[in-house]
Amino acid sequence: MTVSSPSPSPILAVDLDGTLLRSNMLHETFWSALAHDWRTPFVAIRHVSRSRAALKHALHQRARVDVTTLPYDEDVVAFVRDWRAQGGRTALVTATNQHLAQAIADHLGLFDEVHGSDPRHNLKGRRKAEFLVERYGRAGYVYIGDASADLPVWRDARHGVVKHHSTRLRARASTLQPSLTFMDGTRRKPSDYAKALRPHQWLKNLLVFLAPVAAHRFDALTIVQTLTAFVAFSLVASSVYLLNDLLDLSADRAHPRKRNRPFAAGHVALEHGLPLTALLLCGGALLSLLLGPAFVAVMLIYYIATTAYSLVLKRQPIIDICVLAGLYTIRVVAGGVATDTPLSVWLIAFSLFFFFSLAAVKRQAELVDSASAGTLKLHGRGYHSDDLSLVAQMATGSGYVSVLVMTLYINSENVTRLYRHPAVLWAISPILLYWISRIILTAHRGEMHDDPVVYAARDKISLLCAFLILAFAVAGAIA
């Protein structure tokens, strides 16, 4: 941070976190580093005990942040661009690590100077104010910021721009700096937080009903137990989705649809992610305790598997598909454990093959999107575009085996014991065969949603197939 004599004309000094960027680079680097190295939290604890500047430097060295996809605030970018167009000079002055700040400035091409934190000095608050006064002189700069830490910086500026909608912050800034301009900051809407929980994904948790329904158990206690399992699974699953989104920021921003997810787009603050994750996990754990130790054990296995998937396994080809299939199937197991319903070998076998097919379809759809974008490698995954045909074959083969398992099940003793007219169930197999073939074809054409389960819940043909399967099952039971 070199110091020179004050400039006779004010320079526009721009803050980064929360101002130029709808995010926070400390949290960006932490989650990026953790996505590539599970030891990151221990590294962070060791360095934060020294200083915040040392922490930022250590995280920057381990992170792989793609500055080209970060959620920049277009209003602030336009403000800086207009300032330059009128002949003004600009400086990016931020508490973010100097090297990372320079990379962001190089990408945007809007700044004449870049000043960030080094391993010993955290350029924030009073330290930032002192630096700006020393470099440009008191009232020698115009400053745009967004937080209470910027109050001493605004106090010594010629003019201040407050990017925040908080009336309290605006009032405090006004007492220190009479010359202010106000710009609306990013508003965190409750709907964005609700969207981050991915409630549409709770459809998968309806699988906890499958074991008791397949066993024809419809008593009040079983229904209450299954509903409790559903809510517990939904809370824990949402905590996992939040964690996965935080770890997958770069991959999501490189995706044509996932880049609109709340964390990736900057609609939800990254610093809120970990507390929300912990809150949802605790809620799910408390409900799980009501269903007994066996159900708690199943939920623990689910959480460990999903965390391992988010940190490591999702980048391992084929293993990632196997894990996804297992995560679907464990929901079926959880429903049986929660209601003390014996799990049929047929049900487990069908679930594994069927959900392996759906997991492969999920990867197939991503590879089709990647190929359409001309990308050789699927970002954040272990697949190349050349793997598309093989992944499609895995989806087709496993899906057809699941139909075979269903057909063999229909001819088993279990069916004759549970259904009055088991012959009616034979109609289910061709419907299932058609649906699996159709969903694979849909993915092949690039028309598949990121998740085939969500796609099926919105697709009229899929809903019709589900209705027909249910109708034939009911008819076989009561006809």
C-alpha cells in the first residue's frame, strides 16, 4: 500500500464486499477452499487466531474463485463506469486480499488503482480511512460503501455514497458526513431464503411413505410416524442443500440455470448459510429422536453420505451416480425403519436400479447442456462431454433392469398375499418401461430439468403415468 501526495481532484474509492459485489470475498474464499480441501476449517481457525488479514491471505492461497462469474452489482458498476466516462479516476479499496482484488479489477477494467489487504494489514474501517486520507488527503476522495465499518471512511471523504436501504445506517452516516448520496442496497427477501431451502426437492422425501404403503399399512400410528419422518428428512435434506450450494458456488455460476440459485446469485448472504444449515440440521435431529435410535442412525448415515458427496464424491465419476442412487434408496429405508415395517428385498432392489437410472439421467442432462455450450468438461464433476453416450447407456440399462425387477416382483408370493387380483399389476410394467424410455429421450434432447424427479412432478405425461400406476395398484388390491 504505497502512499503518495494528495490528489487535487477527488478520486472515486469503491468498496468491494456488499458494494461492488453482492457477496463477501472472505466467505467466498472460505467455501471455495473447503470445496477443494476438507481441512480448510482447521486452517482458518489457526490463522484467525493471528489476525483477520492472515486469515484472508491463507484462504486466498487455497481458494479457486472464478472472478468472471461473481455476482457484481450492476448499479454500482454503472456508477463507476459513468464516473470514468466523465474523466474521473477510480480506485478499488477493499479489505479483500490484494491479489484477489487485483484479479477482480483486471476483469472489470474499471479501476486506475487497486488497494487491498496484505498478510499483515486488514484494510477495513478506521485503517481504510487512515489510508485514504494519507494517500489522497482529507476530503480528497469520494467513497461508496455499504456498512457501518465504512462510517470513519465517509467522515473523512469529500462526498459519500451509501449503498444500503437501512435508515439507521443512513442516519448515522449523515451525522458524520453532510454530503451524501443514497443508493438502494441488496434487499434480502424471505422468498429468496425459502428458495434456498429447495422445498421443491422435498418431493423426494415422499419416498419415506413407500415402504408402509407397499406393505398396506394405513393405521393412524403409521401415518403419524411417516409424516414425522418426512418432516425430519426435509429439514436435514435442506441443510444439506444449503451446504452443497455453498460448496458449489463456482460450478453453479458456470451453469445456465443453477447460476440463479440464491447463494450463487448473491440474493442470500453467504454469511447466513452456515447458521441456517446448523438450525435446520438441529431441527431434523430433534424430530429424528422421536422415532427412535434406528431412525437416528439412518439419518446419520444419510447426512454423512451427503456431506461426503458434497465435499469429495460428486467429483468421482460413476461413484457419484451410485451415491445419488443410495441417497434416494435410503429414504425408502428410513420410511421402513420409522414405522417398523419389514423391508422387502424386491423393494430395495427395485429402488437401487430405478434410482441409479434417475441419477444417471441427471448427469446425462448436465452433459447435454455442457456439450451444447461447447464445454469439454462438466464443471465441478468428473465427466467429459465424450462420456455422454456411456452415461445414457447406464441410465437406460439400469432403468430397464428396474422394470424387470418389478415384473419378477409381481409374480412373487408377496404380491399374492397382499393383492386380491395380482394379474392387474402386470399393466404397471409397460407404463414404467415407457416412462423411463421417455425421460431418457427427454434428457437426450436437452429438455430435462436439472433433477428428473422435479421434472416428473411438473410434467403432465409423467403425472399421468404415476396416476395410472397408482390406479392399477389400487385396482389389484381391492377389485
